Amino acid sequence: MPPENHKKIMVSDFDGTMTRFDFFDIARRHLPSVSDHDYWQDYLDGKISHFEAMAAIFGAIRTDHEGMEKALDRMEFDPTLHDSVTRLEAAGWKIIVASAGCEWYIERLLDKAGLELEVHANPGKFTPENGLKLSLPTDSPYFDLEKGIDKEAIVRKALSQDSQAAFAGDGRPDIPAAKNVSGNRLFARGMLADYLTGKGRTFHYFENWKQIADTLLDQI
């Protein structure tokens, strides 16, 4: 395996990329809340930041630990991820998770899958009384006031270490990061895929991480 500073690097979103569904969408649709206000629409309308929308939605959750575990199951963690990451790491790839979501559930799901990855996400703590309380990662070198974590900055750092670094994502917050990555190393689905298609950008569409791993390993 290559030395740490010479590894090939894959930066990946988490919600909707390593899982089928985003946690915020599960929270809005399936978890009890003390608020009936649509904070996500406020974000789409430009009234509040992405972080503020996430913090409001997550903080309004009122369920017990069992309810949260069921919500995490509804995200449908990619069953091919463990094997895919294992194969990529064996070939010298370093996988970095870059998320505007919460490290509380990201770490829980990765741990359940037996994966230990570098994660950059918003800190959070869940209690039945106060929901999932997000905080800004002000100590992070990738801190961003709008989303908490600046995915584009993480990708730029990866590219400074590996000029052919890869990126995988699915949503609106992934667009700035995706713009920096070459088409043969860019993986997208969902809103990100729609955006890239509209811009005439080359990318690989994926349904699961096995497809990502197979594509990257075929390029070696």
C-alpha cells in the first residue's frame, strides 16, 4: 500500500450517497416533532442557512432511542459499502466522508458496518428531551458558516495530495465540490446527477458503492 501522503483519495458525501435516503428527510417524514414548520422550505427559499435548517429540523425531533434507531434503519445503509471500501483501501485508496449532516448518526452507522473512516461533519448529541442537537464545527479546518462543513475545501485539499482525487455525492450541497473533480473520477446520483447532466458534465452515475469501487479499480 502506498505511503499515507501518496494514497489515492476518494471524498464522499454520506446521506444519500452511502445511504439510500437522507436523515433529514426521514426526520421530516417519519419522526415526531415539536414543530410543524417547514424549515427545509425556508432554506430552499434562501431565508435561512443549510445548517440552520438542519439544526431546526433535528432539534425538533421528539422520540426515544429506539425511535432513532428505527429512523437510522430507514436510511438504508448501502450493503455493498463495507466490501467496496475494503477493496479500495487494499488498492491504496483513502476514503474521506464529507457531510453537511451530523457525525452522531454517521459514526453510528459506520460503526455498525465495521468501518472506520475519516469523517468531517457537524457535531451533535441526541437526547429524547432535546432531539438531535447540532453544533457548528468551529474547530474544523473545513468550517463553513453556511453548511457547517465546506466540502469543496475538503476536495481541494484532497486534490493537493492526489491530483486525480475522486468525489461521490447526490445533492445540492455537493455541487461546489463536484465542480473541482474530473469526470472520470466523479460519481453522482439524485439532484447532483441532474445538475451535472444539465451542465453537460461527464460523470459516472451510481446506484451503489460496488459500482464506484468497480469503476475506480478498473481505472488502475
